Amino acid sequence: MKVLLLAGGSGTRLWPLSRKSYPKQFIKLKGQQSLLQETMARVLLAVPPEDIVVLTNKEYKFHVKSDMESLLTTSALPDGRKVGATGHIIFEPVGRNTAPAIALGVKYCMDKLGAADGETVFVCPSDHVIAPSGRFIEYLKAAEKAALGGYVVTFGIKPTRPETGYGYIKREQQPLGLGSLTEEIYGVEEFTEKPDDATALEYIRDGKHYWNSGMFIFKLGVIAEEFRRHAPEIGRMLDKSYEEMLSNFTSLPNISIDYAVMEKSKKIATMPLDIYWNDIGSWDSIFEILEKDEGGNATTGDVIAIDTKDTMVLSNKRLTVTIGIEDCLVVETDDVVLVSKRGHAQKVKDIVSLLKERARHEINEHVTTFRPWGSYTLMGKGDRYQIKRLIVNPLQSLSLQMHMHRSEHWVVVSGTAKVTVGGKELYVHANESIYVPKTTQHRLENKGKIPLEVIEVQNGEYLHEDDIVRFEDIYEREDD
């Protein structure tokens, strides 16, 4: 079995915590692992690392690599096993929805991993919460048996409420009778998009409808044939090489796998999952998964809640105080505070649309921006200046670069910096500083074993990140 993890989404339904440059699959909600890492750890209970392929885009290249390497080289799996191998990453040239992305992953498995037509592939999003993991793997292995029989098996979630934000799968009356746990695999009668309240309530009552989880498993040969039959523009690409498909990816239609294949194919089956599943699609769903105190409040960070009930307060760096509120959501980040009544969090998308219209940077970037070498945090800005806090990880290096419109002054707070300025190399220690003039080649490196912290003061008439002329870069970046 191969596993395709979909990690290219840039959804902003969890704004202001999730933003275009840092979407929810990289957020750490309940511990030290991101949602992507939790997903990888779960599927590692079924397959080795070399059988995992992550589909993402170039914008998230270093986030995915960092999460993958951190999990696979330093972490133990839930069952205590240590892993040291690495998985595979595919970078989509452009966003083309799930059908072209999955087809590209399928072609990669065929050409690069040597997978035969009879091998199964499990596809799943990288930003869902599923528990317990062991029970889910039992379902996955049972579904694989049905997939080996020629079915494309979708995973339906038994609904716990009349949810209007999900798509639904309606099963046929009788199970397919494939034995053991797979007795609960059914043929699919129809797919339904997001229903209204009354319809969603009826779906709960009839017992035949399940939430569409976006997870499914199939044989390579079966899905390739279904692409050729129902989405020929994509199917024809599967007859070419992986390199040809990649180079022609921008010409493929922007269409979901549901519309392209699932709603048309006669080979679709569904397995209802009776486990906990949450697609983390809103702040209300975040509230659902967090631990509550005796007042029904879910809090993180420095929070004081007085006469507060059934409220979520996520505090980042500041003390956050609530008094006399109930059924609310409060999210504090470095540059935004969101306050909403519970049940209204879906309207965050309206706020994001409004911010787009106003060209507000808050929809795209956090105050802290992550780079392959570490991160930088904007501490303050004004006319012709801005101040940043740089963290350069051990044994990492910024590119050899030059700025046309700004000078920089570096003050080392902790660690030791190896600095190149105008062809000269020197070491700068804590409480020491160095000046970098405009149009001067320079580089900042951390050769040490602890993080390097530097305060950078920029001064000039143009202070945007695209004022970089890059000469050497160990990360082979094209832009930032």
C-alpha cells in the first residue's frame, strides 16, 4: 500500500491562526506535533515511511520538509518504534484541486516508486483529527481488502449532528457482504453536497447518510481506468511519463476528485467509520476537541476567565482576561484578536474576503514568518525603518545576498554569528553588532549548536522582502 497525503491547501477558515503562508496542516493544536505530523504518525502504523507521498505546493516546501524530517528522524511512533527513513514530497506547479493532484500522485507511485496496477493507494487529507488511531488502521486494512476486489472505497463518517457544512454519502440498503469488518462496506447510491438544515436533520434520521471524509482507497489500475473513463483529459496524462505530466500540469482542469470520478463511477463503495473524526473546519470544531475546565471553558496560554462559561480562549503572548461572557470564542495572535459567538465562526470566511478586498496583509502572513533557516518576527516598523528578530537554527545559513534599497544593522542577542560582508568573514558574538551597507553582498550563518538570535534594524526607502538579489543559496530558492 502507498499513501498520498494531501497537504497543499491554503484554507483560512481558522484565521487568524491559519493564514495563506501558514495553513492549518502546520498548526500544532494539542501538543508538539502539527496536524500533518499527527496524520503521518497515524499512517505509519500501516506503512513504512518510504511508502508515504506528500502532495503540496512550492510555497509550503520547507514547512513540509521540516515536519517530515522532524517526525521521521527524531520521533517515536505511537507504538514506540523509532523511524529514520524519509518519505517523498511532490510539489504541484499550481493549484488544480484534488483530481489532478491525486492523478499526479498516482503517476509518481507508478513511475518513481515502481508500484504495479494491483497495488493499493490510500488518499487522505493531512489536517484532520482522527481517534483512536489503532481502530482507524483496522478500518483501513479492511477497506484495502475491498479495494483489492476492484472497488474505490470511500470512508464515510457516521454523523453525530445535522451538519450543513459537509458533503454526504448515501449508502445502498444492503452491505456488500465482504466478510469480517468489511461487512459494513456498502455500495454508494449518491453523493450530496452541503444540505440545508432540514435535509441534514433528515439524513441523521434515515441512518443511510454519512459525512464525506475525503478519504478513500483504490488499486492503481482501477483509479487510472476510472480517470480515463470519466475524466479523459486527466486520464490521458496517466499514459505519459511523470515528467511529462508534471510539465503539463497547468493545462489540467481545476476539478475535485468527487466531481471528476466519485460521482460518476460505478465502482464506488463506502465504509462507515464509527470513530472520532473532525476536519477542523472552523473555530467551533477546535473548541470541540480541546479539553474543558469545570466551567466548560477551553483555554491555552496566559488566560484569566472570571464568570465565563463554555468559552474558548486561545492566548498567544499577552494576558487575556474575560469577564461575564458565555458561549464565545477568543483567539489572540501577535497582530489580530478575534472575538466571536460560538456558532458564528463560519463567518470568518466573510472577514477574510473583506480583508482581501482591502488588501490587508493579515490574511497572508503572521508577524512571524518561517524560513528554511529559521524564522523572523516583525517587532516594529515606521517611515523608512523596520525592526526584526531573527532566529537562525544551528548549522543553518541565510543566502549570500544583496539589497538595493536598504541597509541593515545586526545586533547579536545570543549565540555566535558567522558574518560575511563585502567578501570579509568574521564572527560576531552576543552583545556585539555589525553594519551592512546597501548594495553590499552579505550572509548570516550559525555554525554553532544553539539557535542564533539577532536583532535586525533595516533602514531605507523600500523595505519589502522582494528587495533581495541572491547569489548563493543552499536551499535553492527561487525567491524568498
